[in-house]
Amino acid sequence: MNRGDVVENSATYVDSGAFLADLRRRVALPTESQDHNSLPVLQSYLSGEMSSALERLGAVCSILENPVPGGGPFLIAHRHEDDSLPTVLVYGHGDVVLGQPERWRCGLSPWEIVVEGDRWYGRGTADNKGQHTINIAALDHVMAARGGRLGFNLKVLIETGEESGSPGLREMCEQRADDLAADLLLASDGPRLAAERPTVFLGSRGQVAFTLSLDLREDTYHSGNWGGLLRNPATVLANALASMVDGRGVITVPELRAPEIPDAVRAALADVSPGGGPTDPDIDDGWGEPGLTPAERVMAANSLEVLAFVSGTPDAPVNAIPATARAHCQLRFVVGTPWQELERIVREHLDTQGYPMVQVRVDSTMAATRLSPDDPWVRWAVASIEQSTQKVPVILPNLGGSLPNDVFADVIGMPTVWVPHSYPACAQHGPDEHLLASVAREGMQMMCGLFWDLGELGSTRPGAPVEIGLR
């Protein structure tokens, strides 16, 4: 069997109903990591569905407790064929966000797949059960075609806390960096740029969530008797925010702005146009970093967002000057931003601007990552996908959103290539989440092509002097 046969035949996994059957079982398990009572279900997902599928590949599976109390377990699987062969790490997450069944359209349920044409509805179909189900099935398909071998060494990591911020993932990877070390991370999460465009992304923007608060007094006071005499915390905080990001969404704190866009990143984003889908909002002209394309603004620049602002009693305002104000903010940032120093940067800025009374607290962080589009592994993956689909894939140096790619790129230390099998309008995290069967079918073919080509490398690696042929 040659490469073309493997790629073409792999679509039968979706067409025959086998993929739907596997996904139905997995979606039926309510693996809601945001529900503290879900640990038994998370454990069952790993010990049942994932272990069974990976053991069929001849992998040895271990389920590990989370080093963070209350965090969901991890599964690590190994299949070793030869020391001279390349090693790939495949990642996925078995947890989902809360099902919220009361918010789904009539006739739909988060825990039962409903098929309506190309759309398969159910919680986790897109994020992430459908995606890692495709990847594991592609491994199985390639191994069967090769007579029981892959042609490379395989490591798999499945976590069960990604939707809760991946508690314990960094600590676990620090402790087991050698166990997880590989030549390449090849994983699937997030959406394509568009349903019809195969996409490769190489990292993600980071994020720092922080709170600005102002507690001026214990009581509120009548605005007629005291207006003009007492400092209003909402007014002060609004102006403090305005000193950090202006009315056009431009960050005005120099250290929080993005560094210069690398030429390779700018070139990769040249033909990328975010949005445009039937449920996407219209992009606001004149908003965000000036002089950049929309793709550069969301994937190569920083943004400072005010997610919530509270003062007084918004649902029942009274004629009183409030005592406190609070704003929940978020910095989305690219590689090269000194995000670890955000608290100091914001503190010094507010003091300089005359707002020493505003308190700053960092709530959570996630680092930014970005593999160069010129990396040999990227060129290898793009060539493989193009051969499998006869389409030129979109290369995104990083997502505009965030995911825990830093533990693979920085803690373990490997190039990271992500091949998503979802699309922007999949409604992940909301009601009516769904997967497109057509994208899943193409995703299966792409992953079979990638795993087949990985097994063709032998002892070579992309970027070596010998040209790698894709057969």
C-alpha cells in the first residue's frame, strides 16, 4: 500500500460511521472539568476510552494523578520502535466546558450527538474529543497499512483540565520532561481559519488576566449632598484605564505594546483575512494597532481588553457616590512582550499618571509561543498537507487566542505544529457546539498523510542535507 492509497482509504473511517460511533461514546461522558464533582468521569475517560484506543496501537499507558490538588488526571502513552527513528508527541484534552443543556436549541443535547447534514452537534465534538479521536484513528490506520508498525516513535499526552486553565500541566511536564521529549509536537485544537482552508498554526498569543480595583470608603454617600466633594471611584478607574488604552483600542503603555513584527511572520499573514463567516461580527475599522492588517492586529500585535467593569449597583442605581470600583482586564500578547513584569509595569504607569490609589492584582497568566514559519518541520508539514489535500494550507505563526503550548515549546523544548480540525463557527464553549463532518473527513486524510510521511523519514529529520521525498 502506498501513500495515496492510505490517504484515500482513510476517509472510510468517517464515511462508514465508525468515527461517529467512537465519538458518540466519548461525547456521552460528561467530562466537565469546571465541575469539581467530575473527577470520576475524567478518570473513566482516560482509563476507558483513551487507554483502550492507545493500547490497540501497542502503546503502554500510564494514568497520573495531578500534582495540583483537585486537578484532573493525565494519561501518558509510549510506543517505541527504534532509537534512530524520529519521535512525535501527540496531545489532546479529554475535558469539556460545562454542558449547559438548558441553552441548547430544542432537539439538541450536549451529551448525545445529533446529526443534521454536515453538522454533528454535541459537547466536545469540536473541542477537543472530535479532534483527538481523528488523530488517534489516523495513527491506527497508518499502523495497519504498514503491517503493524508506524515507522516512528510515538508519545501521547491527554490531559483533563485544559478548559479549567490546565492546572498541573506545567508541573507535570517539568517533572516528566524526559518522558515527553520528542522531535516534534503534532496536535490538533482550535479552529481553522475557515472551514474550507486547511490550517497550520505554530503557537498562540499569551494572556495575563489582571484586576484593577479602587476601595475609597466603606459607605456610599448621597450624590446631591456630596457630589463634587468626594472622589468617585468609577470615574477615577475609568480614567486610569483610559491612560492605558485609548478610545481606538491602542495600548498607550510602551512596555505593553508588541515588538516589531518579524518579516517571516508578516509574510505568513499576508494573505490571511480573519472573519467573514456567516456568524462572525464585522471587523471595526480604525480599531486596534494602527498601520496593521486585520490579521496582524489579532495575531502579531497586543491588545488590552476590559472584560468587566463594576461600580455601584448597575441593575438598580441609586443617587449615591459608590464606595468601590473594579475592572477585570486582560492583556493578549505575542512573543517578546515582558508579560512576567505586568504588575510592575502597570503599577509604575498608574503611579506616574497620578493613580496611586488604584490597586493592581495579576490573576492568571499563560505565556506566548511562536515557531518560525521558516522552521524545517513547518515546511515539511505544509508540504505533506498540500500533497494530501491538493490545497495550500494557511500558516498562522500563532493563534490570536491562547492555549498551553508553552509547556511543549519552552518547558519540554520542541517545535510545535498544530493542525486543527474545527472551524470558527463551531460554537465551542457555547450552546450548539458542533463539528463539520466534511472537515473531519479532510482532517483524517491530512493526519494519515502526516503520520505516513513521518514514518518515511527514517533516521533523517526535516532540514537535514538529504531532501525528504513524500511518497
